[in-house]
Amino acid sequence: MPGIAGIISGQPDEKNVGHLKDMIRCMVHEPFYTSGTYINPYLGVYAGWTCLKGSFADCMPVFNETRDLVLIFSGENFIDNDRIHYLKRKGHAFENSDASYLIHLYEEEGDRFYKLLNGFFRGMIVDLRNREIVVFTDRYGMGRVYYHDEGDQFLFSTEAKSLLSIRPELREISPKSLGEYFTCGCVLQDRTLFSNVFVLPGGSAWSFQNGKELKKDSYFEPDTLENQPVLEKETFYEGLREALHDVIPRYFRPDGRIAMSLTGGLDTRIVLAYGNNRPGELPCYTFGSVYRDSFDVCRAREIAKMFNQQHIVLPVGKEFLSDFPAYAERTIYISDGCLDIIGSPELYINQIAREIAPIRMTGNYGSEVLRNVRTFKAVSPLEKIFHPDFLRDIDDAFENFRSIGREHELTFTLFRQTPWYGYGRLAMEQSQLTVRTPFLDNDLVALAYRAPPGIAGTDEFALRLIADGNPALRRIRTDRGIGGNSNYLSSIFSRSYHEFLFKSEYYYNYGMPQWLAKIDYAFRPLQLERWFLGRHKFHHFRVWLRDELSEFVREILLDKRTTSRPFLNKDFLEEMVNSHIRGHGNYTVEINKILSAEMIHRLFIERK
């Protein structure tokens, strides 16, 4: 995926050049990537990058006028035009549409530069005057950087596989991390699945001099936001509305073709309501099911028509399933195991979406910022599937998660849930196109911390914002039956009806009870999935793993390599697989996790 990689070494070594090339080679996943290197053996820096052709960062490396400052940057930055004009007035020459201005911003602002950045990114500054190197990440850590510190060498990369490719001794799974993976869906606290590979914390600016670590600085801490005074309700709302007017247009800057990933929910409506897009300039698409037009598709089509924009449905069906093993393997490989195989439709759909436009505008993280929605939980896995000795790591994962969950609610959601639990999906999306969302903008998040009590978990402000931005949008109900102009009783009925269908689909898919799975299988000739599925979700893995993907499941999970894993209970694993495929039970969640863990072992530990 687009990113950076490098070796910082106290001793010049020709081997580092070859190792760097190997690291970069691991990160080039598509023919539309560009890549390059910057090598300065006198400073002990061997660095490289990959990026999407024509993207914001497709201009690396960038230098200041005297060429004694160098920047390698991956990601995007959304800065006020006033600051760009300020740099022009200072006499700096650069392209407004790419990242070339950033080195001049650093030259003018020094260490304050990092706090001024606004977006998902990672980068490296090489200061030839002071013989200093700084590796930095965005404040959330969404621009992930993996690292391995050997004392005399510091290895870093956007992709963990880059480090494994040149240090085979790092190919070792941490039992502690694996316990968290099964329990929490991700690894916690800036650790990784690999025992001696770690992640730079969000807001890091780590400096090196003469090839050795100098300081592990942090330019941002969430408590600077937590300590702000709370605003009165209407003052907060007015501030939020004004912020959206200022913030959202930044993300529609004219530096490439943009398409809107449009849903039937509230957050993409807010983006459209304040985006000021002209008719016909913003194609929209919605992910769809093979069974029917979902509520997402129906509402999004209506919204796109209102704005006179093209609307396209991107279904996930037979074409995806026919090549599922390849999509599953690439999903695990590209995301370094951070996204499981049930996330593989993201790869398939974003490949198609890139053909529409290379930039995908989303409403991602809107519910987290505006309504503090928390989806990150520790869930007890089925104990029978594991060896008794491994259950200690499962218990430790629960305890660790509980201790983290005591933080400030919004801090937990934005600075733990988002970069830990949500990173895998973003990594997969970014491997195919540039993904944007205005909802983690610095200004908007700072304001969200000042929300008065009682706002979290409600739709009140979101509906008001939509109505103020575009009253017609408020009149269209969401995919969950929220909104519209009906009377109170009609609104209650609509919401209850949509909620019933939402839960019915869940219980027919991932959440089907074991006893009901047998009844459903007995009525298989009636194809009941056509009655229950597709109204809210576009992928249906309980049925797919039982039917279309059953041979793939058997081939991987009943293979001797899988059944001999020391953390698994071989006998129950075989019983579980056969039960699900024969329709005697529902083990969708368990099969997904075990399949994903097995592919992680095969791709990263055993593959040479």
C-alpha cells in the first residue's frame, strides 16, 4: 500500500541498499503504484516510498530551495489556503496541488510543523544541516509505521511484511497478541501480531542523529483536547455547523477526480449537505447485495438524484465468490493480517471503485465523532476451539482491554478504536485508492470534545445539521428509518420496522442460533436467504461459508498444518467445520477468525 520504509543505521553498509529495495518491493501491490528511494549513507539513512500515481504525495522526495532539507511523505494533508498563501508570500515556489509545499512549511515552522498537519499520514524529515532524521505519524496513528529497533539500526515501514522480508528472525507470532486478535479483533497498545515488531504511537516524532536514536518525542496527546471547557448546547451546535461549512469543502479540493461512497445513513448526507458540489461533478456509488436493492442502495439512489449526480451500484456476488481464495489471501497479505477474510469484499469493491474515480469520499468516523458510537469490544470466543493452555492469553486479553476502556470515552473511540480496530479496513481501501473523510479533521475533532452531556448516542444534532444544510435531505428517511417528515407515530413505526428487518438479517446471517441453523438447512431448497438477506448488508458469509466457499473452508481448516497449530483444539475444529458446512450449526465468526489466523501463519511465518 502507499507508504514509507527505511533503515537508519550508524554504520554505512551496502547491504542496506539491497534490503531497502526488498522492503519497497513488498509494498508495491498494483501496477498503478509509483515508488522510489532516497539514500544518504553519510547520515546513515536508506529510505523509500510507494504511492498511487497522481496522488497528493506523488512528488517524493521534496527539497527546500537550498536542498538541505528533505521530506518523504505518504498520505494527505488538509490545510487552510491562508497558510499556503503565506508560504507563497515568503517566496517559496511549489505546486499547490501536491505535497511539495510541506517542506517549506517545515522550514518556516520548525517543530510546530507536525501540529499543523491535518490528515492521515506518515513521513520522514532529513535535516542535512543538523544531521538529524525525524520519523513521524499523524496524531491518530492511522498513517501506520511499523518498526523494529536493533540498537545500531532502526527499521521502519508502513507494512510489517517489509520488515519480515529482510529479518526472517522476526517471523514469530506473539501468543499475547494472538489472544487479543481472537478476543478484540485486533492487537492492542501499539504492539503487533509479531513478537518483536511494534507500531509508532499516534502523534510521534522520533528523531535520530548519526544513525542512532536521539529522542522519542510526541507532538500531540489527547489530554490537550480532554481539558477544554464544555460548551452550552446551542453554542456547541452553532459551532459545529460553522465548522462543517469550513471543513468539508477542504476535502473536495480540486486535485483529482472524486467519487462519493454514498450510503443511506446520516454521515454521508452531512458531507453532501455542506460539500457545495455542482450537478454532475460527483459520481456516487453504493455497495450492494446480489439478493435485492438494499435500503442503503434505495436511499442513496434517491439522494444522488436529488443532487443531480450519477449513481452506480457495486454488487458483491458471483464474480467475487468465484475468486474468493485469491481475494482472501490478498486481504490478509496487504493488511498484514489486520483485516480478516470477511473484510475481503473491501478489496474487491475498492478495485472497482477506483475505475470510477481514484479518490473516494466517505462519511467514515462521522458516527464516532458526532455521536461517540463505540464498536470496539472484547468478545469471549468459543473456548472449546482452543487448547486449554492458550485460554490464559484469552483471559489476559480481556483484562488488558478492560484497563484500556476506562479512558475518556471520546479518546478511547478516536485514539484507540479507530487506529487499532479500524486500521485494517482503511489499509485495504488505501491499497486501491485515496480515501477521504472530513470527520477526523483537527478542527472538527477539537470541537467534538467540547460537546455538552447528553449528545452522545443521539441523532438530534445530525438531523439538525442535515436540515440546516439541505432541508430536502432531511425529508428522506435513512436506511434505519430515521428522519422523514411523518408524524410521531409514523416515525416510531418506520424506525421499529427498519430495526426489525436489520435484526432479522443479523440473526439469519452471523447471529443465527445453533438450533435455528438446522431448521434453515432443512428448508435450503426454498432459498430462504432470498427472503431475509440483502436489505442492510452486502455480504452474507454464514451462507457463503456453508455453500459456495465450503471447499475452501475444508481445504484450509482440515489441513494437517492447521489442525496441528498448538493453540487449537484439533478435535473440536474438525467438528465445527463439518457442523457448519452440513448446516447443523453456525460458526461463521469462529471460521472467519481461524481461517484468517491460519493464513497469517502461512503468508508471514512459513512462506519464504
